[in-house]
Amino acid sequence: ILDLSMAVQKFSQSLQDFQFECIGDAETDDEINIAQSLKEFARLLIAVEEERRRLIQNANDVLIAPLEKFRKEQIGAAKDGKKKFDKESEKYYSILDKHLNLSAKKKESHLQD
């Protein structure tokens, strides 16, 4: 997007700087009208580019930045909570499994007695 912006600015600058090379001493009416039209077109391009830049900045301020903040703060915290929960669950299931295996062995030894 930055490259497009720079290209539009360079193009509009070259339109503003455009000069007809006259064969005679004075420009014809057509040449004057074309030169003025090119300068006006360059001003319009610059205005459109400024509005586009303002629109992108507004979209960034209103939409993208809050979404990134939400992703970092809310979703990141939820992921950390899930990791902690999974780790504690794994520890709990490991202890529970160990306890159940011991209980089963004790029951077998009582049955043999």
C-alpha cells in the first residue's frame, strides 16, 4: 500500500510539472487547456490519495488496533488459562491413575489372602 501511495504521489507530481514544448512563442488554447486539465487531475489524485490514507488510518485506529489488543489481552489470557488447566488436569489424572492402580493391587492381594 505504501508503494502505491508513493507511485500516485510521484505520478501526480509529474502531472503538475508537465510542460508542453512549444514550437512558437506562445502556447495554443488547446495546449493551455490540456496543461490546466493535467494540473487539476494531479490535484484530484492528491486529494484522493490523502482521503485513502486517512481512511486506512481510521480503519487501523477503529478496527485493527482494538482487535489486536483484544487478541493479545483476552485470547492470550484464555490460552494461558487453558494451558494451566491442561497441565493441572494432567497432573490430577496422573495421580488419580496411580491411586487407582494401587487400589486395584491392594484388592487383589486381599482377595488372595
